[in-house]
Amino acid sequence: MALTREQVVHVARLARLALSEEELERFGRQLSGILEHAAQVTRLATEDVAPTSHAIPLVNVLRPDVPGECLAREKAISTAPEREQGRFKVPRIMEEPQ
């Protein structure tokens, strides 16, 4: 499907692109090629193909989520820049209600 110059100008305007004449010609050829490829894909017989979320089967490569021993509170906050009453102290991000 070959795009006309006007169609390429329209797409460029929608994308807010300022294209030179040479770019209009080059991108017109490229867009036409992309549309032709998409048209070929739509002609494929896919009625008997089950929908998939991935092209190949994926396997989770992470270890199982197994509960472990908790980190002691003092050790967890030992490197905190600021502490208050055994907790991390962080800057206030919300105003006090008035």
C-alpha cells in the first residue's frame, strides 16, 4: 500500500514533525513498507491458532518465595541517616491538618 505525499504530510503533522522534502519521500517509502508488511500479516490464516501472551513459553527463573528469618530492628536501622524512637525518620511530605 503506497502512501500519497499528502498522507505522509498528514501523519507528520499529527506527530508534530517538521519534515523536509527528502524526509517526506524517505519516510513515505518506509511507512508504505510497514503498512505492506502489516497487510501481509493480516492475510495469514490464524483461525486455528490459540491466543498466547508470549511467543515462547516462559518459566519463572526466580527462586521460590520462602519466608526466612527477619532482620533485627536495630540492625535494619543501624545505617539510617536519621532515627527516631527505633524507626526510620524521614522528611514530612504532608502538612499537618489545621
